[in-house]
Amino acid sequence: MTIRQLSIFLENRVGRLATIAKILGDAGQNIRGLSVADTQDFGILRLIVDNVNEAAAVLRQHDVVCHINEVIAVEVANTPGGLAKVLSVIVNTKINIEYMYAIAEPKTANPVMIFRFSDPQAAGEALRQAGMNIYSEKDLLQG
């Protein structure tokens, strides 16, 4: 039910994001989705890639600090209130949303949101029971 994402710690300086993209591109890794959160001195780049283990290994070979996290990919109805419907399921579980971002998914006209929850397994189960379309890593990346 969860998918794996890379979290990469970056110095906030010119060209650092381009360097990461080049390393991954040269390794044959397609970036399917991303989010960047920054502060004055550093940022966190979160990536959904074709093969998270291979991507992490190649980044570590280039001395890039990265971690693999579990997140959930949820299809959200492309209508007013679509996101609110997903969020209402989570509110009722008392599970915290740590962050979220959207990714492009060519197999659907609806947006796909990536969520990092304080309890990914419980959140995923609650969303599934509410009838939400949750993507597996295989469906999202290989399907």
C-alpha cells in the first residue's frame, strides 16, 4: 500500500538540484514526482523515481545524503471538494499529515497526491476502506 520515496538533503546553493537531476538521469532514473522544501541554508528534495534502491545507491556513490521513506499515493477526484474528501478521512483517524505534494500520473485524468503520514499503514487502510484509489509502487511506476 505504501510506495518508497527518496529524501535528499541539499545545500541551498546554485546548481545543486541540477547536479542531482544529472546524476539520476545519467543512471537511467526517471524522476516521476518531486517536492522541494527549503530554508535559508539547506533544503529537502523529495523524489519519486523509477527504482528507489538504485537511485539511492548512485546518489550515495556521489556522497549525496539521502534516505528512503514510505509515503502513500492517492488519486484525488478532479472536482471541487475532491481533496477535502480525502482529508476528511484522515481527520477522522487522528493521523497527522507530515507533508503532501502532487505528481503527474499519465494513466488518470485525476491528480495523484503523495502523502507522508505519521502512521502510513493506518492511514492507507482508512483511505482504502473509504474507497479511495491508492497506488502501489508497482502500479504507479511500472503500470
